[in-house]
Amino acid sequence: MTKSDVLSKQDCLEAISTLGVVGFLEKYRAELIQELKSVKQKLVWIHGAGCSGCTMSFLNCDHELLGTILRNECIIYHKTLLEQSGFFLGGIPVRVPEINIEYYLKDIEKTGGYVLVVEGALVEGPDNSGKYCLIGGETVKERIVKAANKAKVIMTLGTCASCGGIPGDRRSENVVRDFPGLIFRGVADRTIILNEHGITKPVVDLPGCPPKPEQILAMLALLLLDKLQFPEDSNMLDKYLRFKMIKGG
Amino acid sequence: MEIILDPISRVEGHMRVLLKTEMGIVKEAKCSSTLLRGLEKVLVNQEPRKAACSTTRICGFCPTSHAFAGAGALDQLHGVDSLPPDAQLAKNIIQGFDFISNHITHLYMLWFPDLVNPAYIDVIEKKLWDELILRFAPPAYRIHTQHIPPGKSYLKALHARKMGQEAIRELAGNEVRPFPGGLDFKPTENCITVLKEIHGKVMACLSSMLGIPWREWIENTYLSNPEGAVKYLLDLDKKDFSRMGDFELFAVIGAELTGRDDNLMLDKFGCHEEYFLSCGAFNENGKMIFRPGFMSSDLEYLPFDIEKITENCESSFYSGSESHPFDGKTEPLPANEISYGEKYTWVKAPRYDGKVCEVGSLARLLIAEEPLITGLAKEFKKRRLPVASVYMRLIARIQEMLVAGYLLEGWINEFDPNGIFRVQPEKLINTRGFGLWEAPRGVLGHWIELKDGVVSNYQIITPTTWNVSPGGVMERSLEGSPICAMGNKFGIDCSNPVIALHIVRSFDPCNGCAVHVIESKLDPIKLHS
């Protein structure tokens, strides 16, 4: 954290704990806009098996703060918002990041150190192949794991990303395995699924179907502005990896 | 040349399109939705209301539509014949705001950024290009490594789309849930004041997007006759485009019809000669303002008959096919058989009377004989051009928003928050029920079958299933179309098939909806006979 910060970490946490997220965003609106304008942190937003409801909730948040994030020069990867698509000519990806979203993502992944937001469940079915969701010729499972490997911090957004949510809501155990969350298979099983895939990056969970716009915005702001850093701040997460002050829902 | 677009950005969900081209013309197109979520396993064995509630999570863009389609099916299960007029009015208001909010999202977040595709830089006039970039650029956009901030219209639209949602929240609380016999909420006393205020703001926004006061537009189009409406649209082209509203600008530069030299020829692409389908929207005292129906591309109207809807999965990643709808159970294919070939998508193929249909705003307004859209359609017919095109789909969406806004004004004035919003539903008396609803993207149907009081089969046919199905209108529209800007007039660049992208996005595909439910043992015909 640098001295030029307009808003200190202490201020943020105090405001959230006393005023809640809505009050926090209202009180420090001007400061947040100022800081978000110059933030250099990259944001990568990947969709798994979900309904884009969390994206919609995100777009419903305070439009001025949202506009500031979107106006920023920092690189954002978000499939529902970006100009580019994935392009393959005769099976070979077009190597222009301005046209090819795939290439653009690879560019970001090379540098790493971004905030990764995952919306939607991880897809492992059928039979652990992950083929229920293929993007750009690979499974979404491979994509999420690849992006998570280079992330600075991972935020699992919404109940699907957290524990499977709607697609993972099954009676039969073998189908739950097809659509687990990134963190939990269900309430009973607390193995962190990302760990099974060799990811040891810090994870913050924000469940909810969808989480409130203000919660998403406040959480993203804290992560983008480095107001929460890991592993130092790990004690601020509860045993389900939710940030104690913004638990979602 | 084989071009694969995967993933396609600025559409809901995961989508892939394969194009086989020759000399820059698409010879074969295959559209795939690439994610299966298989909600049906969640719905089966649930209590019907709970199951219908779960369907609102099929799609984050249009949960409201699923709630109302599910409510229609619940009504039939509970033997509710008709809803109280106040409940119907509340539904109209919610649907109206839902259309506006969804269409703004589609136009500004999902479609207009297409106009600043790098393919247009050297093709259109610099002055026009600068104007487009200034208005419609999406976030995190770069050209020649130079960062371009999001357009001013784009940022404004973020606010506008939210207002529609706020109006729905004001009326229905945080979310709309399916409920048999009417609504499960009671509007507050002062909701009229708030709704009027939001409506005023929304319409002010639409007027500024239009560049013309909305009343003037409606009087000259919706309340006029087809010839008059088209003449009004073509006469708009008098001003310098920097002073036009976004919609006006698009209406003028989008089509060759307007005769401008710098037009983008969007009325020449995304054409097909198939059919249109609508189940009708905005029920006013038992009469649909947008009537239900089935229409050929020659604009011949036929009444809508739900019995004629069927589905098949020949080209989808399921076992089973149309030939065995009763005994065959459709199951997703095993892992080793999921690869792009004969079967290439998770979307099944619904047909009406065996015909391929387009659904959505264009279909709704054509069938409703809305003057502007009908007038334009006739104008294109006169020039021996197809009715459906990228331009028509977008103009229809714009027009529908304005018409919905106009109708909303009357409904809000008429609305009585102390009215009767539900009839006490009987216990479950039927074992089969269906509900139809016009979602922003088109015809949405829910079919429920019960056994021992719990769901044994829940089937959903969504708008995108119609449009993006294998052999559906999107593929037909792509086939035969050029892929590069202005119909390849400035050369062929296979690495940026901008027209193909225009066409795909003009349908506003929502893949989350389309791939959601794998049906079952029964086809819809049997469900409601």
C-alpha cells in the first residue's frame, strides 16, 4: 500500500463494519471514484456453468462507480462486455489481441497478478471429462484452472461458483460431481476443490443468487484497490472463506 | 476457408459458430451452444411451485419471463381459468419495463459495440467513425494498442437499463416469483407515484437515445399508418449525424433503404425466407395488444396453435430423436461422443408445424401489424428484398421499447394498488399444465407434468432454442451471407468476419436459456392434449 492512498484500509473496514456495504459506498463515493480511476490492477472475469445473473447484478450497481471501473485503462476481461470474440482460422487462432479475445486473455495470463472473478460452477461432467462446457476448444475447467494459476486472488462470485448452486443442486451424488463449485461440493464436504486442481492462490467467496450489486461492487473495490491482501488478511475470512464483513446471500 | 468463432463475446452464455466460406460467402454455418447445465434433474420430483421458482435461475437476463411462463403452467395445474384484471395489468407493467430494460441492455452492451469493430476503420468516413467510437465503444477497448474509453452513450445506458429493473422492484419486490392465481405480492400504496416518476425518467432517456421526443415519434409511427411511418423514418435523414440521437443515427446509417452513401447495408444481411412466431403479449381485458400468430415471410398471417409445436434433437448432443418422442428418453451423450460433427450443440430444434421460425421483437411486431415495422417490411417486399435482416431486428427492438413505453403510460395511470391481485387457487386438480409468455427474446413455453403431486416432467422451450437451433433461422441467415464489412465490397478478411458477428448478435441469443432443460419422455403435444 502506498502513502498516496486517498482512502485507508482502516477507513474502509470501519465503514463497512459500521455502515454496511451500502453506507460504505455512499460515504466514500468520491474517494472510491478517485482511487478506482487510477487503479492498475487487472480484472479477469470468467464464466463457468452459470446464468450471467451475477453479471447482471454487477451491472445494476451504482452506475457512476461502475462507469469508473469500466472507463479505467486497466485491462478487463469479461466475455459479456468485450468487443472481441474468439477466432480460429482453419483451426489456428488469429494472433491479434485486438480481434481475438482468446489471444487477449493469453496476454493477460502471461503477466499474471490479476483479480480473478469466477461466475458459475466448475464443469466436471460427464465422467470427469468437463465436456459439458467447451470454450475455444478447451473445457471450462481447464480455462478456470489456467487462469486461477496466475491470479493474485480469486473471487468466487455467486452460489454456483461457491458450491455448485443451481446446476449443482442435485439429489444424486454422481450428478453433483458434474457441477461442483470452485470451493465446495456441497455443504457437508469442505475440501476446497481448487486445491484438488493444484491451485493454492487465496480465495474469497461471495455467495448469493445473485449477490447484491453493492456487495459485489464493495468486494471488487476492496480487492482491486488492495485494501485486502493475502495471506495477511486471511483471518478476516470465515471457515467458508467468506469475507466476514460481506457474506453475500 | 473454415472459420470458427469461439467463444462469441457479447451474447449471454457460451456460444460457438462454425462458418465454411468460399470467396467470402458463407456456404455452411453451424451454431452451437457449448454449455449443458441440465436443470431438469433439479426440477424432477419437486413440488410444482418450487420447480417453477427454480426456473427463474435458468437465465440472469430474463428471470421475470420464466417466472410468468411458470405461473401460467401453475395456473392450469390449479384450475385457474382467468386472472383478475388488476393482476393482468401488473403483469403488463412488469413485462413492459422488462422489455425496455432488456432491449437497452442488448442494444448498448451487446450490439452497438459491433459498429466500432476495427473492420470499419478504413471503410467508413472518418467523421462517422469518430462519432461511432465516441458513442458506442465498449470497455477495455483498444485499437492499435491505444486505449479507447467506453462511449458516452454506453455509459449512459448503464443507468437507463437499471431504471427498468428498479420499476419492477418497486412493484414486485426484489424478484418476481411464479404464483398460481395471480401475483404473490401486494403493491404498496405509493407505488404509483414512484412508477410514474421512473417511467418519466425512462422515457426521457429513450427520447435522448432517439434524438426526438418520444411522443412525436410514437405519433408518427405507432399511431400512424404503415406508409406514413416509413416516410417519417426516411425523412429523418435531414440533419448532420453528430446532432442525431443514437437510434436515429442507426436508423439512418444502418440501411441502404435510406439511400445515404455512407450506409452500412445492414438491411442486406441476416436475411432468411422462413417464418415468424409469436404467442402474443400485453393482455388487456382478455385481448392481446400484440396478437399471437404465425406468419410467413410473405406476411401471410395464420392463428397461433400450440398443438403444432414439436422438438427434435437429431443434431444435438443427446441420444434419442423426434421419431421416438414417446418411448425414447433423451439423455446427454457420454463423454467420448461429445465432439463437433453430425451432432454439434446442446440446443434442440423446436419447429412449428414442421417449419423453422424466428421469434423475438421482429416477429412480435410483424404479427401485431405494428405500422412502422409492417411498413418497412412492405417496403422491402416491394424491392424484392427479404423482410428479416439485421437492420429490421434492431429497429424492431427499438420500436418495441418505445411502444411499450407508450403503453406503460396508460397502464400506470389505470393501475390501482388496492385492487385484487390474486384468486385463491384450488388445490392441484390437473396433472398437466402449460404456460406461454413473450420474453424479451421471443416465445417462451413451460410445460409441467405431475405424478403424485410432484413434477415428473418439466419441459421448457425458450426463444433462443427457436432461433439458434440446428437448422434454425440463425444458421439460415448466415448461409449465403458475405462475411466482411459492406458485403465484401472492400475485400475479404477472413480473420474478422464482422457481418457474421452482426447477424449472430442481432438475434440476441441467450444460451443460458436455450441449453437449460433436457426434456424427456413426452413431447409437448401429449402434455396438453
